[in-house]
Amino acid sequence: MPISLRFVVNSAVLLLGVGFIVLVAIVAMTIWLSERAKNYFDEATTLRDTRVVAVELRSALQSAESSQRGFIIGGNEIYLAPYDSAKTQINDRLGQIQALLAGSSHDELLKQLSAVVRDKIDEMDRTIALKADLKDDEALAVFSSNRGKALTDESNVFLSSIIRNADQKLIADIAEQTRNALWLRLVSTVGGIVIVIVVAGVIVTLFRYTREVSVARDQVQLLNSTLEQRVSDRTAALECARDRAETLLAEVSHRVANSLALVAALVRLQSNAVAESAAKEALNITEARIHAIASVHKRLYTSGDASFVELDAYLTSLLENIEAAMHSEGHSASLRFELEPVKLKTDSSVNLGVIVTEWVTNAFKYAYPHGAGEVRVKLKRLGDGQGELVVEDDGVGRVGDAPKGSGLGTRIVSAMARTIGAEIDYFPRRPGTSARLAFPCAAEG
């Protein structure tokens, strides 16, 4: 069924609207998860401080009790200095733990703990005072009553409860953070897939419209070949229609490129606003993939051929952008490329651009963890309608078959390679790694 210009425009607007909605959803989800991450961080800090203070309070009580015992038994006043220091620390830590747990469900526990600690200090002060007044029998009687031990055991019960509750809450918060990270990766992945589908839908609709216009022009020329004037009139009309279609294609490609650039800019702004490293890295990777797709559309509206892309020119621009982005993120590796002239269909060029982005970005991030190095990209024609892309480095190499990072990039590369009928091989180098992509390309001519 033929499609009209109105249908093409409406479809493009609808698909781009869907892509924008998906992007807004990704950004909103990221903001929401970032706020939750901040709340969990603050709570974890409070729980950690509570645990540390409780442990220090328990240790101070033990130190004070040891100093008391040493003075009562030995009578040496050298034990009084650490006892006074421990008592000061007990008062400080008790005040801190009351401040940290104020307004929580531990109010009753804190009252009991405070009372027990004060009774313990009073009991130790009393025995030390009796010993200092040379009332050894009375001091030993109080010391031997085991009331001090009972108070110590009771305080340990309260402090152990506080420590245990803090540990359990920390474990629960860590589990919740893990689930939030999984949600963020899921939303980013699904959103990226939807955006790719949107772009593919716009491209398919435009190519179908252009092809139908071309077919209609040929049919009109054939039917009116004996009527010179009508051929001339119809040819002029078809040429005008063709020019309008090509103008529309260039305009839509231009707008798609601009829209994708806007999407990438929004992702970059969101990345700068995100504190969590996992979310920031996910957004940076999404931005690089969007740039790879946008570069193809930029080539479409700046060239006269909408069916094929000159890979050498396209990859030169793409690699320069990737190198600048990696250097801005603090990666010190350098990029060198040798690109032969190779033509590839537009939709295949999008896939190949994403593959190059994944490989080169991974090489910058993981190949040289301890210093600078070089990443090399080579593109050449093999003959028989085949092309070869190689990305290699002299870095630390791949460890087994397990991908670094989340593994999403490896899955995307595999999916893109299958889509264009390409084959992927990884070769270990000494040192470094070489990734090779063999793909079908346009014949020479």
C-alpha cells in the first residue's frame, strides 16, 4: 500500500515523540533512584557511626573496669590516669550515641543504657574512693558483691542490641541499593532499545517513501514514452517530487541528528548531576551510543547518497569524538587509525558505528589501568564484497571470556554483528588484545 508524505511526516513525529517520552522516563527513573541512593547513603553513615560509637563505648567501659580492678587489687595509683581517661570517653560516647539515636525507636533502650552506665560509673567511683581512703575491706566488699559485673553484663546486652540492629539495617540497605542498580540498568537498556527502534522506524519509512516515488516516476516515463510533451511535463513533475523527497529525507535526517544530539546532551547533563558511579557510567555509555547513531544521520544529510555511507569519513569523525570524550573523562590513552575507503549501507553503518564505539571505549577504559598507551583502529577492504575492522591495543588484555563492566556492551556488539551478518573474533596479543569484525560491504565501482 503506497504511503503519503503526510503519513511519512506524521510517522516521523510520532516515533520521535515516543523516543522523547522514553528518554524522559529514563531521566526521571535516574533522578528518583539517585535520590534514593542519597537517602540510603545518609542512613548508612548514621548506622556506621552508631555502630562505631557503641563499640567504643563498650571498649571504654572495659578499660575503666580494668583500671578499677588494677587499683583495688594492687593499690597502685598509676591505674587512676587511664581510669579517668576511660570515664571521660564513656561520657562522650554515651552523649554521641544518644544524639545519633534521638527520635528513633531506641528511646527506651537509651534510657535504660544511660541508667546502667551511670550506675556502673558510680559503683567504680565508690570503690576507688574507699580504696583511696585506705578502707580496703569496704572497697573489696563492694568489689566482691558482683554488682559491677552485673551492670557491665547489662550494658553489654544493650550495646550488643544496638550494634546488631545497625548491622541488620546496613545489610538491608545494601540489598535495596543492589535492587535499585538493577532497575537502573534495566530501564536504561530497555530505553536504549526503544530509541534504536524509533530511529530504525523513521529510516524505514523514509526509504520506503523515496523508493515508491522513484518507482512511480519510472512507470510514468514508460507509459508516456511516445508523447514527448507529456513525457517532458511528467518528467519535470517527477523531478520536482524527487527533489522534494530528497529534501525531506535530508531534513528529517538533519532533525533526527539534531534530536539525537539533544538526547545525548540531556544524558550528559543528567550524568553530571548523578553522584552514583554506576549510574554515571551507564549514562556515559548511553551517550556514546547515541553519538554513534547521530553521526550516521549527519553523514546522510551532508552527502548526496542516502543509501550508502563512506565509512572512512564517518569513522574518522566518530573516533575523533570518542577520543575527545575519553580524554575529558581522564583517560590518557591515544588513538591512531588507518581507514581505507569502504562503502556500507546506512542501516549497517549504524550497527558498525555502535560496535566501534563499544570496542574503542572499552579499550580506553580497561586496556591501560596504570598509565597511557595506544589504541589502534584499522579499516580495509578484503575483496569479494568483504570488509575488515580491527581494534587493538597493547594493554593488559582480556581475562578469560568474562566481559568487564556490566556485560551489556558485549551483548550489544554481538547483536549488532548478527544484524549485519558480520563475524567477531578476539585474539590475544602479547601484550594487549585485538578485536576483529569481518562484515559484508558494497562492491567497488
